[in-house]
Amino acid sequence: MDYQLTLNWPDFIERYWQKRPVVLKRGFANFIDPLSPDELAGLAMESEVDSRLVSHQDGKWQVSHGPFESYDHLSENNWSLLVQAV
């Protein structure tokens, strides 16, 4: 499936391009994620996959590098799992 970025390009160039960071929520209309959360978590357990766990607790940011053995210690929020080269 081909995805087109739903973005107001003139506004993006004027307000953000090389000026400040931006988060593009719902940037692709009708996006279907090719991996489930469980599949992504499984990849982060593999030694040949570059992964990081970024969390924010008690006002402090932390990063842990994979591979990971478990996710049981995580709460429902305040963390992101980053997996590269998927």
C-alpha cells in the first residue's frame, strides 16, 4: 500500500522546516501498522536488532539499550520502545 503524507506543505516549510521540531500525528491517512506491538517487542529482544527503551519517571529521563529480556517492570505509560532498521 502506498501512503501519502497528509501535510500542509507551505505551512510546514514556513513554521517548522529547519526551525523547530514537530510531531506529525496521524501523518498518514488510513495507516495500517505492519507490525503488532508484540512483534516489535520481540524484535527488541534479539541481539542483532538495535533497540532502546526510553522512560520518564520521577522527573528524570532514562534510556536502556537492548536486547531486552522482559517488559514486566514497565507501567502502562511514560515509556517508548524504539527499534531501528526494521
